[in-house]
Amino acid sequence: MYSKGRYIVSVITLVFAQLAPAAGMDCSKAASAVENTICAQKPLYELDVQMGTAYQTLMSVVAEERSELKKAQRQWLKTRTECADDVGCLEQSYRDRLQALRAQWIATITFQPDDLDKQVMEDLRQRVMDLRKSNPEFALERALGTLAYSQNESGFFAELDSDEHPLFPKAMPKGVTQDEWNALIASNITGAAESGETNYTLMDLNGDGQRDLIVETYSGGTGMFHFTETYRRVHNRFIKTAREPESSTDSSLFYTNDRGANQSATWIKARAKVYLAYRNSFYGVDTVYLLDPLKINNLVPTMMVHYDYQLTVPRTQYIEEGNKTYKLEPGLHTALTKALINVNSPAPEVASQGRAPICPIPSSAKDNESYYGFGAGYYVEEPVADIAVTIGKDCFVARLINWYGRYDEKSGLPALLMLRKPDSEDPERSYSVNGRRHITQISTSIGKAENGAESN
């Protein structure tokens, strides 16, 4: 495992190296004692190459600060000259300056939400508020849809070799200009994973008139993950967006977990700026992070949409793993419906050990713990609440589960109520539950990007 500081240096060095070939001094023209010493010492010359590349890269992305950067670099060169032929002095001088340039690089490409970003977030909140009057269930989806952005977009897929590994296309794809193709080839773009589908999208993400690159790769795994990373167009190359490395996916803008989560992403444009609206959902709440597509995203504009549900138990139930149906008996239907009354809240807590038992514990009980909760869950399901269901004289421990707030127009929230009789070997029962939602609250903040939207 790398320490955070050391790993940032290595990643940023890699990003610098993507932009230009060796940018060190021309030793055939070395004249001063400093220049001769640098050219005679390979480690010093390598530091000089890193310096040249770092400086050129930073100059390519700063705008208003460019004159100040030039001034600071000239001042450093004067300081370096004072080292003359002192190798130790020169090495320390280079390392100090490189560290300063790398710090400035991180500051430059870190998303720092300003008043415009906050206004975009407020605009989105108001848009959802307005749309919920006519569409209380899908106001968020409709609001994001009205801002969807795909202007001048072109896409193409990786080619797969005989082992199903993604390879960058060998021929220029349709929709790619010759200039873009030359930049892609010069950038040595590859798939983001050793296996799985990889697709590429060219789209202007920062309004500079040049299309940037979006790379999406399916990496599989138990979560069926998709990772998306971005490359900024800088002169004749595409430069991968550098990020603080907190995990193995250190260069991804975001990822989606298609099994064990409910996440989605929408490219939007608001007030002339492009954002990636990353949505992470749970029972009772949608969290939307507005990500800058070409920056490190740490603290970002965040909107939380809270829902309440009206839960119902359909009288017509489907037999598990089949298309046959059956009708619930009136008494059973009443018992199940009654048990759900206390669950109609945005974020009920799952019962846990240490609280009062869900069902009364008889003196003859052999396994007291089975009365306190339903038991272990499965990661692809989100437990909503553990409750008691009384059918006749029997008390059952039940768990309401859903799939991380997934919602559709036909049945609303698809959920399942699972029952088991505590301290018994009787088989579990399960009944389908539906829920219709409405928005109860919309909150906004500048918060930490999490759950797949965090910069890694």
C-alpha cells in the first residue's frame, strides 16, 4: 500500500509525463557551471526533464495565473544558479520546485465550487420543486432530463482481441476528425481494464471548442462495475484527469455498481457549464452530486431529494420463480397491511441486537436471538425495516427489503416482505409489496462526493 503523499507524487508525475517527451535542457548548448553539472549528473538531468514537463503541463492548463507562473519560474532559475556545481544543492532545489509545481497543479485541477456552481444547484432544486407539482413521483428524473447534454458527441467502441481484451481501434472511427485521431494516437489511449467492454466518447466538456475524451469500461466483478474516466484535450494530446488516489480506481471520474446499489449518471449543461450529475439512491432518498468532469471532485454541489412512500400489499401475488398467481386470504392481507403502517417513513431503521425483541420471547424459547431480528441479509438487497407481523395467534419476525430505491412507473417501488417464525425451522414466507412515492423535502449543500462519485 502506498502512503497518500508518495502516491500523489507518483500519479502526478505520470500525468506530467503524458503531455510531452523529454523536456530537459539541450546539453549541447550547456555553458554555465550549473548547466554543465546538470548534464554531467544523470539524476540531476532526469529531475530537469521532470521540471520541464511539469512546467509545460501546468502552463497548458492555467490561464489567469500564467504570467505569475512564468515569473516564479524565472525566480527559481536565479536561485538555482546560486548552487553552481553543488550537486546536493541542485538536487534539493529541483525537488523543492517540483513539489511546489505539483501542489499548484493539484490546486488548479481540484473542483472548488463557486457562486455559479451554487446557483446551478439552486436552479436544479427549484426545477425539481416546480416539476413535482405535475409529476410528484418522477420530478427529479424529469428535471435532469431537461438539462441533458450530448452536443456534438461521437462515440466508438474498443476492438476485442482473441482473448476478449479491449484494444484501442487501429483505424480512425467514424465521427472522429483527423486532428482528434492524431491526438488520440499520440496519447497512447488504452482500455481501462484488462477485460470487458470499453467505449469512448468525444464531447466538449469545458467549452473550449475542443472535444475531450470520456472512457467507460465494464470491469465486471460481483458488483458488475462500470468505471468512467476523462481525458482533457491539451494541444495535440489527451491528458488523463489526475485524482487523489484513494483506491485502485485512482483515475476514475465515477463508477456505477449495477448489483448491490442503485446508481446512474447524466451529462447535463446548465448556465453554459457541463456537469456530470451522479445519482446515488437508497430507500427514501436520492442524492445527486454535480461533478466537474475534468477536475478532482472532493467537495461538490450536492442535492438530496427525500421521499415518503405509501406501501401496499397487492391482493394478487406471484408464485416465486413462476408466472402463476394466487389471491391472499382477507385475514392474511389485513395482517400484512397493518404491519406496514409503521414502515411508511423515509428512513426507518433496521432492528438490531440489543433492543427489545420484535416478537415476545416465550419461556420455552431455545434461541432468544432469533426474536430480535430477521437475520443476515444479502448484499444485493437493501433492508428497510425489521417488524412484527401477527397472523392469528402467531408472531412472525419480518423484514421489508427493496433494491436501493429502484422505482418504475408500473409498480412504483418494488419491495418484498419476508417472514419467518422465530425459533422455528418452518420455511420463510415472502410477499410482494409496492410503494408509491412523493417528495417530502429537497436539501442542498456543498458536501463530500461519496458512493462512487468520490475522486479516487
